[in-house]
Amino acid sequence: MNKLEFLHWLQGYENSLGRWKVNMLKEETGPYIMGCFKNSNNEYVVYENDEHNHNIVFTTTNQSEAYNELRDMIIFEVRNNKGYI
């Protein structure tokens, strides 16, 4: 899935994310943020921040792989942790 497809898909989950935010513009270091951005090496970087750590989860040159990974992370969070609502 590309970025536009991901944004369309995400609309169905926005109210289920609880305290998590999703950012796809740049890397952020605040708590409870998942995201994907393109770095200076033209790689897509998927990351998540909890309350203490900033974790790079996945790096790839393939946009579809990156947004699929981010989608899977969101699905996991909604199904298993309910966003800690």
C-alpha cells in the first residue's frame, strides 16, 4: 500500500488508537507516536515511541513494505492493547 492508500485506510482506525498518534511527515520523539518517514538516504523508516523509548522498527527502500508494516503495527495495537483507552 502506498502513502495515499494508507491514509485512506487509517481513517477507519483513527478513533480506535487511544493515546497513540500516527505521523507520516517527519520523525518525532514524543511519547506514543507511530510513524513512517523518508530519510536522507531515500529509505522509508517505520518507528514507534512508547513513554521511554524511540524504536526504529523497520527500514526499507520500498514504500509499500513500509506502510504495510505500519498498518500491521496499528492493527496489532488496536486488537491487543486497545490503544490503552
